[in-house]
Amino acid sequence: MPETSSNSHALRGAALTFVADPFEAGAAALRHESDAVIAMANGRITAFGAASQVLPTLAPDLPVRALGADRLILPGFIDCHVHYPQTQIIGAHGEQLMDWLKKYTFVAEQQFASPEHSREVARVFLDECLRVGTTTAAVYGTVQPQSVDAFFEESHARNLRMIAGKALMDRNAPAALTDTPQRGYDESKALIARWHGRGRQLYAVTPRFAASSSPEQMDMTGQLWAEHPGTYLQSHVSENRDEVQWIRQLYPERRGYLDVYDHYRQLGPRAIYGHGIWLEESELQRMHDTGTALAHCPTSNHFLGSGLLRLTNVMRRERPVRVGLATDVGAGTSLSMLQTLNAACTTAQLHGDRLSAPQALYLATRGAARALYLDDLVGRLDAGLEADLVVLDLKSTPLIEFRMRHCESLDEALFIQMTLGDDRAIESVYVAGALAHQRR
């Protein structure tokens, strides 16, 4: 008879996960159980499958929470690129990228010299992540190391699987937001020692973008990342046409924007770059060859008028780039991954392409985990993985309830959720097997 540990329990209800990539396998990539049981213990999934098969294997006294008929269990959502300090400027009146940075972002980020302010914003951001079902994210701090300490302290207290790092900037920013190559290296190295691998926290070396780091800092950034195997590297690339031209002026000796990062040893597994709208074919090939990932940020790209990433090109079958979805708050207009799925679908439509609901959802779960090289830990429902789960209410608003009466397939039901759903659709969230959010 299996033993029941004090934190062992299970959920019973409809569940959906991915066993393959729907861009390649189509409908065969989905595993949908209309009556599933997910058993959890010690922060991990211990069993997942049809209730008729799993229940007989469980201890008879194991607590099993039965969900309603209109609920669907999913892996926790994963946000591949987001700026927690920009939570306080979300929805600031749209400008083009460089003007937006100067008018809003750099002003707000100077406040993070205060540890108290950093903690307050980190709390708001992480609570909001849970409210919208996001359990893992790749997060930018500011140049001040205390912003990263505050973030990791709050994330660690919630036992979230998070990636974050201190921004590196030694030029083209206000003096209060610049470091030096050596100081950026030293402060990042100390943060790595404090936080990388502590609980579920992971560190990302974070050059903000090539324009805000001198060649000396870029060189030291590549050195820092090489010295700490297993850490991440995150930055921005080819978001805005004017930005691309600016990089060419700053680095005239390089072949293009991505080649700047390549030259300074910043491509490879666990490197992820936001946007990539204006990448050329040779650059996409290089990302594929090196295993470098791209974060697709559709609401941000719409809001700032940066452009429309063509996923069908980025993920072309002969040289697919690893891609995950991202909110990019505060240029992004919502932390909700459901709303981000909607924007990704709209972007595809504007290119004359079709992004199915399973494909979009994959990019926010297993696909995002693959982009972050975390697919052995999170992003799907499977025994042995960390138990980060979202329970979706499929009839969360009167309009959605009415629309679902006329729903004829699972694909249609998922599409309704991603076009009409928002934070109200998140009924509950489990982090490492523990209930972390319950909708009121």
C-alpha cells in the first residue's frame, strides 16, 4: 500500500497537456483526459492519467479534490520575457520604443534604488502572475542589484520557479541607471552566488540590449556567462527598425544585430532574446544552429508599433528556432497569458497565417519550457515533473458561458478561452503542489 506523506494530495477533473509539438504533430500532440487524476507529493507530480487507472494505485486516505465539470487542468503558464520593474508603467501612453524607454521606463527604474520600493513592486508583480496563472517567467530587474535581491526574496518565499537578473547598462541611459563593466560583472557574480540554484531560483545574465552596453561590457558579459554554466542569458534583439539601424552605427564592424551578441559569446542554450521581429534569414539560421531561443511578445509589439513577428518563418521546419510566448510588460499590455495568446493569433492573422489554439497554448506551456531549457522540470503534466498547475474555469464570464453552449470541439473551446478569457478564467493555481492562488 502506498504511503501518504503530509503534503500528498490529488486533483480530479478534465486535463490537457502536450506529448509533442503541435506545429509538427498536429492533433496527436495533445493529450486530453476528460476525467483525469493528478497526484502530487513533495512538490512534484507523482501520477497522471485517466482516473480509472490512477485512483486504484493511490492510498485510500489520499485527499482528492474533485473539480467541477467546467474546469480544465493545465500546466502552469510560462512567460519568457517580462520586466517586473515596469509593472508600475503598464499602459503608459504608447510611444515608439526609444522614446518610450526615455519617457517612462528609465524614469520608473530609477526608483528601484530603494529596496522597499523594489519589494513592493515585486510583491505586486508576483501576486499578479499567480492571479493570471503564470508560474514561471524570465524576468528583468533594473541595474540596481537590490531590485534583483527583492525579486528573488519574494519569489523564493512563494516557491516559484523563476529566472531573473540584474540589467547591465554602462552607456546610453541616465547616469543613475548605469554601472561600469567591472561593477556590472562584480554585482552580477555576487547575485549568482546568492541566488542561482537557491530553491527554485535561477539567474540570468542580463545585458539590457547591445545599445546600452559598451563593447567592454559586452565582452565582460560573455566572460561572466561562460564562467557560470547553467545560468541563463537574456536580452533584446531586432525589436524596432530604428533600433536595428542604431546598432549598426554602434557596432559597424559586425554583420548585424545578432552578430553583436554572437561575437561576444552570448548565443547558445539558455540564451533567450525578446522580439526578433526584423531578424534576417542568416540570423534565424544562426539561432537555430546555436540553440538560442526567441521570446514572442505580441502585445508589446502591437502597443509600441514595433512590427509583427512572423512565427511561420521563425519556426520554419528546415531550421526551427525555439520560441516561447511572452508578455513583455510594461510595453506589453497584460500579464495574462490568455490575452497574449489572443494577440499572437491576431499577429498570425495579419500575416495571412493561422495559429491554432493548441499551437498557441503550446508556446505558453511546453514550448516555452523548451525555449528556456526547463522542459525536464515544468511545462507539462507528467509524473516526475514539478507540480505547477492551473485550473481553468471554462465558463468564467456570462459571455463565455453563453459562447460555450455553442462549442462543438476541444479546439473550439480552447480558442474561446484564448480570445475571450482573462484573469477571471483562472480558478486556482498550484505551485510545487501547493495551492498558491484561489479566485474569490
